[in-house]
Amino acid sequence: MSPSRSAAFVLILACLVPAFSVCGERGAATSGRIAWLGNAERWGLLGFARESGPLAYRGAVSLESPTWSPPEVAPVARAWPGEGAIWVQFADGVVGRYSYASGRLARFARHAEAVLAVPVEGGAELIIAPAARSLDLVAGPERWRFELEGDLRWLERAADGRVLAVVDRAGQSEFLVLAPPADTVVGRISVPAVLEVAMVPWGDRVYYLSQDASDRVVRGLSLPGLEEIDQFELPEPGRALAVTPSGHRLYVGANRTLQVFDRIRGQRVREVQLPTTVSSLRFGPDGAYLLARSTDGEGVIVLQVGVDRVLGTIEAEWDEQLPVVVGGGRLAAAVGRELLLFDLPSLEELSRVDVDVPRLWVAVEWQPPRPRTELARLPADRAPATPGAQPGGDAARPVDADVSSATSPPPGYYAVVLAARERGGIAELVDWLRDRGYSAATDEHRDLSGVIWYRAMVGPYAQRAAVEEAVQSLSSRYGYKPWILSVEKGAG
């Protein structure tokens, strides 16, 4: 690793050895020994050994690994990303929650190997299915177990701390909405056997496909009551299903096509031809790319969302975590013990490394959450800039509030597409936006706590209606969720 890259590792993470290797009663465990200096880049990959060996780390920009003495960890069987943390189940059944923000690992009771698990909203609890017919609450205020009257097929996080379970029994599927640690079933409905399920990101509705080979309908249910709501007609029976991270579009794999629906308007907007049929769909975190698992074993199909263009197919295995789109225009994948990194959207292979032991790789985002609401004020002597024409699109929800600013963009209205602590990824995004006809620029901003952020901004616009149109365009075409920044001429 180069000296400049080594110097970038500034986020301190605590050593995991004692916490990971000691199993037993419920409680928190923390080590005083430092394992490594964490990544100042936005994204990275943590590799947990499935059998034995030290914890591994690879940067998502080039798959480089820092110079450090990696701690030995107990073998990990499963892992589930949470909010600022990773939940793991060790090979001996003990469940742990490692917070890479605080460097603490809490360890909890031993369970049978999980069939499924999902972090509860808020990140401090985990619903785990140690058997196909029961659910347990890990790290909850009290012990909780819910017995299922059938075999669990899906487990999804819903809004307000609830969880959605889909259970198969007697040739049908039953949707259950639960609110642990209460034993009450909040919502329940039985439907014909379900093939695929997709939850809207904020957990207020779910869509599903039937196993019936003649059924050509995508159906929606509202949560928590599970009332029947939307229905979308398909030209062929659907076999894969996903909702964009922004929640406004639904993608359905049907035969050798992707059917794209505007969920808000209730209409189909596009049909995308695929090289083969697909069995699973997975969006990147910002919704700019979609990964599709080929049913013929020929690899993973990569699509650019918005323009809905097939970029190509990569050789990769498909599991719960990989392949995954990470920040900076990268796609991480695995083949056997090799970890691969691709550039997006070119799909050029950038790096390939041979890892020493079988690992479970989990993508982690090091940067803290971006500021979501803001209003910057300019000195009275600053003149407004003339806004340029921008593309338009669908709906969004902008909000304003007060902040301080390290630099002063020209007055007017801006669509802030993304904010991050590192300039590099933001500059790449700005170039990408310009290539698509947006008047974009990188802005340096200091928040109230003195932290400097770099923002990808589109504008300025003289009228709020114009910036709202740009926000709608970025949301509907590319899956981004921009917020509106109003920069005023006047007192600072």
C-alpha cells in the first residue's frame, strides 16, 4: 500500500479477538487493544473467516489491504448488516453485534444455526429464526419467542420496529406482521403459495409473486394491516422482484425481460430485454445499478438504472452479501476464494485477489450519515447566477433548515444529490451528472459541528419549481433522493 493510502486510515476500530473468541452469557465485551486504523474512504469490505483465520479487510476502491496485524477470530457462519453494525452468528451458535462506529462487540445467547435473520428497525435488536418454525428476539428488553405454524420462507424488516414473516403451510403462504416483544399478531393474511417477496424500503408495503406458473400479476399489501392494494399486470409470469431504494419503482423479471413499473403512478414504464432469464434481483445502495442473478449459471447481469440499459454480464457467485455495488462506482464480487472488483459502468475488472481462507464478505460504509436538511445564507454583496435548463421527472420531498457553510455557492436553489467526507467520490458523481446534461458542481460545506462535507450539487435555479423538477428527474431516472438547498442573498 502506498504511503498516502496508508495515511488515510484514520478511523480507529477496537480489536475483536477477546470478544469474538469468548462465548457465553449475554452481555457486552470490549477489547482495549487496537486492531487497525480504519478506512477514511467511504466503503470497504470486512471478511469473516468461515473456518479459522484472522479478520480481513479490503478497501472498496482497489481491494488494497492496510498493513496491520489482523486479529484471529472465531469462525463465523452467518452475517447480517445492520445500522452502523454487523450482526454475526459464530460457528458455535453465539450471536454477536459489532458496532464499527464505537468499536464494541456485544455477545448474546447461543442459538441453533439461523435459517433467516433480520435487524429490527433502529439496529439494536435482531430477529433470528433458529429453526424453520420459530422466531427469537436477540438483544431485546425481554426474552421473546414466536412459534410459527408452518415453514418460514421470508423474514423482512417493517416499519415501527415490526417484522414481516412469510410462512408456507398446507399449499398456501401466510403473511404475518409481528411487533416483538408483544405476542400479538398485528396483521395476517393467507394467499396462494408465494414465489418472491420485496419490501418497500420504509416498510409500509410489500409486493409478491405467486408460484402459479400461469399467474401474471404482481400484488401489493399494505402494512401493518396487510390490506390488498396495488396490482400490476405482467406479459409473462414473474420470477424475480425488487423495489428501488427510493421506493418509487418496481422491477420484475419475467421470462427474458425486466418489466419496470412506476409504483406511484400505477403504470408500466419500460420493458428491458435480458440475455437470459433471472431468478433474483438486487439494487445497489443508491439505486443507480441493478444486479440480476442468471438462472442458467452464466453469471450476474448488471444494469444501469434510469436508462435501464444492460451493461453486460460478469463471472460471479451469488450469496446473501455478494455481489454488491459499493461507493465510488465499484462492484465487488467473489469466485471461489478470489475477490474481484469491477468498475461501473464499464464493467472493467480492476482487481482480483486470492484470499487465504473461505470468507464471508460484508460491505461496510465508514462515513457517517450525510446532513439531510439545510439552508445556507450568503453575504449581501453576492450576485445570483443564471440557472441553466435541466431535465425533469417525478416527485420528491425537499426540506430546508439552517446550517453554516465553509464556502458560499452562488445564491439560488440547488438539488444536493449526495454529501460525503471525501472529495474523490463526489467529484466522480459530478462528472457523471454533467455527462447526463445536469449543471453540476462540487461544493465544500462546514456543518454546525465544524465537520467539512463535499456535496454534489445541481443548479443554481432562480425558482423553486425548477429545482423541484430537477429533484424529480434525479429521483425517477436514477434512483437518487436529493434534497433542496436554498442559498439566499443577504445576511449570513
